Amino acid sequence: MKRFIVRLARVFSTAVFLGGIIALVSMAYPVSASAAPKITMPLVPGFFNGEMIYYINTEASDAAVAAADGTTYVPRLVNAIGALGTADLYHVTNFSQPNILDSVPNPVGPNNTDPDYSPLWLIHLVTWQKGFTPVTLKSEADIQDAQSAGKVIVQATTIVVNCPVMVTSTGTFPGALEVNLEEAAEGEGTITLPLIKGFANGHVNFYISTDASDRAAAVQDGSNFVSKLVNLRGSGAEADLHPFVGSANPAQKNVEDSAPNPVGPSNIDKDYSPMWDIAPVTFTNQSFQAYPLIKSEQEIFRLAGIGQMRLLPEPGLIINCPIVRVAGNGDK
């Protein structure tokens, strides 16, 4: 089979819109692979309305699910349920087939018009009843028909997983550097995404950007526009990410209030969430000769307490940026 690879060269930017102020934190990702921090992740096949789609799997609110999937345990994602920030994912328990999603971005990227789509999925378990021969279910309608006929039982859980959709019949995630769909249907496809450097708790970390509650921010990031994510504000499902507005240390990156410790199912930092509420900050004195490099929220608050920094009004923007790597303090 001829290898099907999509390559995309782009300049990646994270923009925060604050009234008339635009705080822009950017990283260039040129064509040269050696110059671009990136990560290659598996594409997981799924079904939506009878068609095959592909997503990535990054976090789960349940420790057992995170362990089974090799993703990061994030218990606070369960708070997205009450905030109406989730969509529905159906997992068939006693027949081998891809999961079924009730919605996908249409199209993939910042022009999405489907208000029901969310990368946060509330898992529903679908179990075939004895006496019926299982068949592949490819849509929510298929599940509902089988349920009405008494063929399956559908049980909602309280488990939320973060699985941003990357590829559908409407296109491919705009922020991707490369997509390999050669054997995607067999679960062997991959997607390569830019890595963005940040700081949390004094340590360097790297994250990806997949979804934004603001369309303009999604355009800047090449991510999916997801209006439903704004519901997460104040829900407890989100954490704070601090971009720096105005003058700062040339090496300054965004500062998150938490990070997984460690990345993966053994994470013990209950404050971490990939759903970031943008909370911009600035140095009070915009004419320092040498700005300090800030690597923690604690340091921001300390400097704000003595008047050297200010917490700016929040723009009401939620972005989905899973942290996928955490380095040691001082690592680069």
C-alpha cells in the first residue's frame, strides 16, 4: 500500500485576546525536523455516523482507565459532567470494535460549526445481551436502534476521557506537522504535533494545543474551535495558565499552575488539568533591564504580593493543552 502522509509546515502561535490587548506567545516550527520540538502520537480509530474517524487519547478521570490506556490520570475532569462540557462516547464491552462518538468537529479545526462536539467524552458502556449476535455499531443511531430492540444495554458512567478528534471525512487537524494514515484503520496510524514549552512548579514541561473555546484563538493555534469548553470556567475541571503580557525575560514561557507528577496513570497532582483557563499577568515595571525568569505560579503570586507583577482581567478563554512531558528543574 502506498504510504499516505500529510505534511504541514506552519508557524504556531498561542494568542490571548484581552479587550484591545493581544498577548502573543509564539514558537516557530519550520520544515526542518531537527529544529522543531514535536511529538508523534498514535491515532485511535472510532466511528461517527457510520464513518471512521481518528482521535488521540491523553487523559482520563478514572485511574483504572488511565492505566489501561496508558494516559494521564486527571480526577478533576469528572467536574466537566456537571458543567455540561462533555460529549458522549460509547464503548462496547463484549465485542471488539472501535468506540462510537456522538459528535465530531465539522469541519476539523477552527471553522467547526458543531456546538455539541467536545474533546471531553463521557463514557457509556454498551453490552450485547445473550441470544443476539453482535455486529459492528457505527453510529449513535445504531446503538439506539439496538437498545430499542433489546439487543444491548447502555449504561452511563461518570468517567471522562480527553480525546481530541484529529481526522474525519471533513479533513485533518490543521495544527499537525505530519499525519500517517497508512494503517490507521488497524490502529497503527500516527499524528505528529508541535510541542510548546511551559513552566510549572519550577520545572520545564511540554504540551500540545488541540482545542479552544474562542474561534480566533483556535485560528491562531490551528486547533479545533469548541464553544462548549467555555462551560468549564469555574467548574473545577479547569486549571490556570498564565501568559505574560508586555515585556518579560526573553526565555519566558507560559506558566501553568500545575503539571502531572509524573505524566501518566501514576499522576499524583490532583490540581492538574489539561483544560486551561487563561489568566494573563504582566510586570508592573515595563522598563526593567533584566526581567527574572518565572517558572511557577507561586512566584507570580509572590511578586504580585509585593507589587512587582499584576494579575490582569481574564478573557474567559479555555484551551485544551495536555502536558505530555515534564523535565527536571533547570532542564531545557
